[in-house]
Amino acid sequence: MANLLITGGAGFIGSHTCLVLLQAGHRLVVLDNFANSGPEALRRVAELAGLDGWSTSGSGSWATADRRLTLHQGDVRSRRDLDPLFAAEPIEGVLHFAGLKAVSESIEQPLHYWGVNVAGSVSLLKAMEAGNCRTLVFSSSATLYGHPERVPIAEDAAIRPINPYGQTKAAVEQLLADVAASQPGWRLARLRYFNPVGAHPSGRIGEDPLGTPTNIFPLLSQVALGRRPVLQVFGHDWPTVDGTGVRDYIHVLDLAEGHSAALALLLSEAPQLLTLNLGSGQGHSVLELANAFAAASGREIPLQHSARRPGDSAISIADPGAAERCMGWRSRRGLAEICRDGWAWQQANPRGYGT
Ligand code: UD1
């Protein structure tokens, strides 16, 4: 059992990871500014973990009766928000999910992206140093690989981000390498996510993007529900099995379990800098995904072929071998399960959490 700080823990990947960490017996302090989330996700996480008495103290803080899960509204860029969390009790490890992730927005607002993703990480690392905590699991992204030269993509592939969002992830990865090299004792993991999708099978927690989604899975769910008329298929002339883009879709619970495994490894081994892909190793085209979702939902998914989306690449598939060798983790849930669980969430929560 460890005392952990989870930044961005109310978001899609953060909330699923909080549940897995609670089920592994840890005690969690969550910091989230609700830029793309709200407290409701964690109320449901507490419920799924069997924790009672979720309530607010009224000043932007919530907790379960036993305080196994506490939530504070606050910002990673603010030492005034961070420092009290480290002062209140010893924190043994941090999982850092807080960040912005929309590619097109990052092109329009690079200062905002560098501020939240990079300056936010610097602020967190300074607070960790001051609070004597040197264990961190960082949410990185396969977006670092840009247009990969070959697939599946191993961790030693070239880092060539093609947009400001990717640049911020590359910058934080470099920052962590510099910190690890600066003094011994840091236990750091850089986890490169492929395409996280799906939801908890209970249908109680899932992805709730603010405004119009840009990623395919929430768009697909909304088309199945009838909230959108068609799914635009970006490009039919990619050099792939059916001409549509191929991605490595990974169930969010598999991803959450990957975080739990990485944390366990960091806490049990000598200090190290771990760099791992978290993907399934399987590629699926847009048409395959749409067909699987239609089968899982029993709904028709009208498709409309349109031009390639600028900045897209043909194929992205992880080589997940290193994660299996290092920490015995691999994804266990396939495309049918991803679509079944995503659909259960969307059907039960047509407007997300309603926040
Ligand atoms: C995108 C980002 C990536 C980020 C990830 C998670 C780009 C270029 N990449 O990945 O940096 O880490 O989201 O937030 O934005 N597609 C359609 N129709 C749609 C939407 C998508 O056909 O309406 C296709 C895309 O062309 C692609 C696949 O579906 O082939 C997956 O797209 P998406 O879910 O946006 O993820 P990525 O582009 O892989």
C-alpha cells in the first residue's frame, strides 16, 4: 500500500487508473483542475471501489469517509496548490496525467500547451523535489513517433513529433531524462500510449470529451447513438489493408493496469528511468473499428468518405514487447470488448457525466 498523488485523476485515463490503484490497495490524493472533467467521475470510482461516504468539504475538496480517496480542485502549474499536498503527508509516488491533448488546439494555442504540459511538469517536479518524493509515472504518447519509419514501433524509434502537442510530450520526456541524470534516486517511467479507447465494463465511468470530440472512438459512439448523422472516414487511399488509417487501439483498463504495473516496478526495483510503449500490438483500420462497433451496438454506423486529415499517418502499431519483458504486462482485451464496453458507457450516459 502506498500513498500516491494522481494529477488529472478525474479525466478519462486517470479515473480508470484510480480505480485500478484503489483495487490494488493504494491510498490516493487526486489533484485536478477540471479543465476537461469534473468530480462526478471520482464519485463513481469510489462507488466502484466499494468506498462509502463520498462528500465535499465545500472548498473544492472531496473525500471518502475513510479518506482512501481524496480529491482537490487545483492546478499543477501552481505550487500553492501542490505544496500543501506534499506537506500534509508523505507521498510515495506520483502518477502525472494532468495535461492537454488536442492536436489542432495545440497548433492554435502553443503557449497554452507548453504552459500546461511542460511548465506544469516542471512545477510538479519541483514540488516533488521539495516534498522529497522521487517516483513518477508520466503519461507520454505514441504521438512522439510522428510518421514512423516502420511498424510495429519499438521504443528506440526516432522521436519526431509533428505538432506542438507532440513537442510538449517530447520536451517532458527529455526533462525526465535530464532529471534522472542529474542525481541518483529518481524512479521515473515514461509510458507512451497508443490509442486509448473503451470504458469500464460497468458502464459507470468512461470518456466524456468536452465539446465536439476529435478522436474516432467518442465520435463513433455518438453516431451509433444517433447524436451525429455520420462518421467521416478520413482518407480511403492510405497504403493499408482497406485504404483507411490503421491504429493500435488499447482498452483503457489495460492501460490503467499498465500504470499499476509500472508503479509496482518502480517502487520495488533500484532507481531507474523506464520508457515503455503501452499498446496492444494489433492494428485495426477505421472500417474494421466501425464494423466492430456496429456489431457490438447493433446499430448502423453511416460512413462518409472524406479527404485525409492533415497530419495523420497511415499506420501506428506498438511493439509492446518491452512492457511484457520488463513488467509482465500486456493488453488482454480485444476490439470486441473495447466496443462492447464503450457502447455500454455511451448508452447509459448519453450526455457523459453531465458536467
Ligand atoms: C490523435 C492525435 C494524437 C493523440 C491521440 C490521442 C492527430 C493527428 N493525432 O491520434 O497525437 O495522441 O489522438 O488524443 O490528431 N478518423 C476518422 N474519422 C474521424 C476521426 C478519426 O477516420 O472522425 C481516423 C483517423 O484518420 C485515424 C484514426 O481514425 O486514422 C484514429 O484517429 P484519432 O482517434 O483522432 O487518433 P489519432 O489520430 O491516432
